[in-house]
Amino acid sequence: MTRQLHDLRLLIVDDSASQREYAKALCAELGIHCLFEAVNGADAIAVLKEESIDVVLVDLEMPVMDGVDLIRSIATQQLAMSVVILSAKDPVLIASVGTMAEADGLHLLGTFHKPLQPDAFKCSLLRFVQEQKAPTGELSADGQDEVTALDLTEALAHHQLSLVYQPKLTVQGLLLRGVEALARWRHPSKGPISPGVFIPLAERHGMIDALTRHLLQQALQQKQRWQERGLKFHLAFNLSPLSLADASLVDWLLDITRRYHVEPGDLTLEVTENALLGELADAIQTLARLRLKGFHIAIDDYGTGFANAQQLSRVPATELKLDRSLVDKVASRPQQHTILSSTVSLAKNLGLTCVAEGVETLEDFQVLEVLGVDQVQGFYFSRPQTAEDLVDWLKTGLSQCRRGLLNSNQN
């Protein structure tokens, strides 16, 4: 059974009494009361040898034994598995120590600059209770080079991250309903880095909010350019489940959409169904505020997690996105067809727009059409494209898709 925040046993290691009291106050607000303290690395090791600790909050600058040496000792002596790193030093230095901790086999829940923000701290602990432990070595898409938090920090600073866009089409008539913005990273020496690598990396190092805001600003700037050219369609953007704990997210979204003259109703924020697990009340609070302000909410990758219909019914969502695992080859798999059919019925019963991802064949599309799916996206229609290529596709590619579908129906 997944543990809850109030079950955690934390060790706070900091030579500053005021910083320890501040961390304890944050823990108390989260309902965590099983706390231990240490004023330096040597004291921390003594505590760790006597007590079973879930998470160690480590300050880097301490007398006797600093945080760097403490982290190495924790790893080599296997005194704990999960750490949160905190310091007032350069963020690049903090990220580097985080990379060291992961290389040593520790589960890094976050690397933060002082003062520790309540939302960031809560997000790091939620990673622990949701048991989202990731591999210690992150590989790029070609599987050759390791990628670190320092690499990602430099990527943000030097604008190495970009977006591509995949069309979302209505099943009836293949009308363009919107596009989904998808993040891409091409490292100058390591080449393309998979989102499956750098998104979890950002989550573990407390960088996900910065990454999200950086990319969303790009997406809204592009949407404004499309609007100025008379192109009006919805924009979908993925949110990390951890971002739902960011109390400032809703107000920031309102400000940035106003800046780029984008209506909230033209922006769909996608969250995976795993966001419905664990601290459901917190997720619903943020999602409800987003809906009240006019944003649309999509439950993404539905069918890959463990959210049930009851949890789904509690979420103020407007859209349910069926994961490609439910869609791919459904035309030739009767059991999968049955599961997909019941899921589409669930979406309709809840009043949700039903979107199928990963459509790659005509046969699968025809099944989706019969089942009454509302929208589709996938390689059968279009791969993710740059903003300019998308405009060209709208001029010629979309009409080709329609003609191809018409010809297949006539045959």
C-alpha cells in the first residue's frame, strides 16, 4: 500500500537552528511529525545508525562534516535511500551534487535553493510516497551518453529546448480541433534527448516548474503568432502531476495567457491519470481552480495507470485521452476492442470529450469511428511537426488525409 505523507520519518540536517525550525514547521503543515534533527554530517550519521529514516533533508554547508561528504557516506554505508538537497549556493553546484548522489545510487527527491519553498518541498515528498523511483542513470534517446541535471540547467539557460506540434482532428470530417505541444531537446554534443529522460530528470531535481513555464511560454507565443495569421485552434500542453502542487500555477497561467492574448478556453492542460493517485485532494483543488478560470483539463494516457471510474468522476476534466496501448492494433485484438469500447462509453457517460492517441492505421481509425470516439491524433494523420511545417501541412496534408479516407470508404 502506498504510504502517506504523515507516515514519513524525516531527518533534517542543518547547522542553522532557524533553518531546522523552518523545515520542521513545513513538515508539521504536511502532517509529518516523526522528525529527527542533526547539526552536521557526523551527528546525522549517528542518528541514521540508530533510526530508520525515509528521507534525509541535507544542507550542503555545515561544519565538521559537510553535506557533500554526508551524502557520500549515506550512499556507501546504505544508511538511507532518499535525500533532498538544499543550499544557498549556486544552483549549478546544487545540481552537480545531485548528480553525484544519483550516481552513488541514492534516490534523489529534489535539489533546492534556499529558502525552501513549501510547494517544492511537498512535491519532493510526494515523489517518495507515490513510489516514483527512477533509474539512477538517465540515458539520451540514442542510449549512449548520460544526461545530468547540470545539462538540463544549461539547456534552459541556452534555449536548447523547443516544441513540436501534433494535430488533433475530429473523427467526423477530419477537422482540425487543436494541436498538442510536445517538448524536444537536442543537446549540442549528445544529440536528441528523449522527453522520457529529461521530464523525470526535471521532476527529481525540482526543475519541473521552471521547465514547464519555459516551454509553455514558447507555446503561447507560437499560438499568438498563429492567431495573428488567422489560424485559430486549441493548444494542448502537458503538466507534470507535481506541478499541481504549485500554488502559484493558476495565477501565473492567467497572467501569461493575457500577455499573449490567448483565451483560457483555448488552452487544454493535460495531466496523466497518475495525478489522480496519492494526494487527490490537492490535485483536484488546482484542477478545479483551472476549470473555474476557463481552462480545459484532459486526463492523459488513460489506461496506463490505476485510476478508477470513481476517481475519474471526481475530477473536473473536460477530456479523456485514450493511451496508444488501448488504440494500437485494436482492429485485430478482440479483447482490446472490448476494453476500448467500455472506456469510450465511460467517457461519454461522464460527459467527456474522448480523444484517441497513437492512431497509426486506417483499420484502427475505422474502429474508433464506429465506437464514437470524438477526436484522434497519431502518425496515420501527422507526425509532430515544427510550427512552420504545421502551417504547410494545413494547406496540403490535411486535405490529402481527407481524400485518402474518402477513397478508402468508397472502396
